[in-house]
Amino acid sequence: MSTTSSSSKKDTFISRTSIARIIKDVKELRKNPLSSHGIYYQHDQDDMLTGRALIIGPSDTPYSYGMYFFKIKLPTNYPHEPPKFSFYTNDGNIRMHPNLYKNKKVCLDILNTWYGEAWTGCQSLSSVLLTICSILTKEPLRHEPGCDERHKDFFAYTELIRFNNFKIAINEIMQRKDIMEEFSDLHIIAKKYIIDNMENIISSIDTANEKYFLFKDKYPHACRDHTISSGIYQMKSLINYKKCKSDFHNLVEHFNNDYKKEN
């Protein structure tokens, strides 16, 4: 038995079993939200096969306070096939995590996008979101096979991510029109979170700046003219926390002005 979804330009046939399972997963996320993990989910009102998620970077990691947006496309035979997650918090140059590609691909075994096919019908939207959150760790390069602290770029990569977490995942991503439009409801949640945690974020930027100078003194070969380079993924960034902090102040001021206009 199948039914028709009016979610796309052409009618899409989805089995009743798949519809029931999608509804079950979404209800589970509403009944047991993952906000305590910094995870927020919104299901598309018009397209049953589309969802969107925001993961706020876990504390005590280089991802702390960062806004990580994902778009989710469910297959018509869900859960017999895994959903497809696309990663939107990137600038096309910095690879924010070994499993989160510059081309938006999310590479995880439970999504069958890593080595092997680990997806089973026992997985759910909740379990995938929790898995993604769990990989945002203190030392992200450990998620690249064969990489540990002996790798020449191990610590440089962490510092690159720490800086770009503020530059890209807060200052830039929150001003991008495509993000505001594609993730409108989640953008509002992120906006409120940033305003509510403004002082903590500023303090974190200052702490990150201190860590950068400690790194610079310890690994001068990896940081020249305040530019950190990483051979892995061919990345480099000019590290300027002073500008980053100024840009953050401007972002919050912009948000506050928006609220004044709305009220």
C-alpha cells in the first residue's frame, strides 16, 4: 500500500509503512526533545521527506557555541535506507570536521556514507543527531583514520577549528541570507541563544585567543604571520581574534536592533 506526498513538484509515492515510521521519529523528537544536548529539530510543514536540524557545539570543545545547521532528506522507503544529511555550516574552504565535508556531505557509518553499511531500521533521526553531536569533540582530528597527536597537523587543525568556530559558525553563518531562509525557525533559536549567552561567548573568544598564543609559542613552524596552515585538507586561516570579537559585537548589536524593530 502506498500514498502520495504533495511535497514536491512531482507526486512522490511513499509507503504507508514509511509514513508511519517518519511520523513516529518526528513525534519522538517532539516528545523527547534533544535540546539538553544542544540539538534542535524542525520537520518541514509541506514536505514529509524533509527535516532541518541545528546542533549547538558542545562546551569544552573547539565547537563550543558554534551553530551547525543540517538539512535532512528522507528516502521514500525509510527506514530501509538511511536519511541523507547535508552540512550547511561551512564556507567551502574550511573543513570543520573530518566527517563534515566542504561539499556538505556528512560522512558516517550509520548513514552508509563511511566504510561499510552500518545503517539499520533500528536507527532513527534522534540517534543520528546524537551521533553527529558526539563527534564534535576536543580533538577532532582523532576522527580521521590513522591520525593522533603524532600527526604533524594534529594540534594545528584543532586551533584552526577553534578560530573558525567563531568566525564561520557564529559570525558568518548567522548573517547568511540562505541560512536565514532555509533554516528560518532554527535561525531564530540560534539568534536567541547567542544573545542569551553573549557574555559567555565573548569570554570564550578571549580564552581561545590565549590558547592560540600558547599554540603559536609552542609550534612556531605551524603559525607564520598569524596564519595557521594544515596540510591535511589543505587549509589555512589568518588568526585574528580581535577582529573576530569585534565582528561578534556587531552581530549582537544587529540582532538587538532587529528585536527593537520587531517590538
